[in-house]
Amino acid sequence: MPPGEGTYRVVEVSPVAEETLERALNERTAEGWALESVHFVAREGSHRPALAYLFFVRGKPPARPAS
């Protein structure tokens, strides 16, 4: 999204569990934010994520070129 055409929000979720992720997703989407991506961070030696970053965007979507 080009600068000035939208607003981003980053939400840190810890501990990472089904309930905490669902709560964060439901709260932000109810506020009008759209999920853009999810990034998980794991501690060294562990396969389970220590925390997650949820990236949301809200605003005017970029214009698509005509086909």
C-alpha cells in the first residue's frame, strides 16, 4: 500500500495459543482492521512459537492497473 493510503497496526501475541490468536484476530477485525500477515518467533531449541506478530492494515486499498 503506498504511503498515505492506509494505516498499519502490529499486534504482539504471547503466549501463542489458539485462544489468544483468535481473541486478537476477532478484536482487530471487529475494529475494521484487515489481517495482512502473521509472523511467528520461536526460541532457539524449541519448535513452539514464543510469540506471534499479527500485521493488520486499514484504509483505502491501492488502485489496480486496468487490464
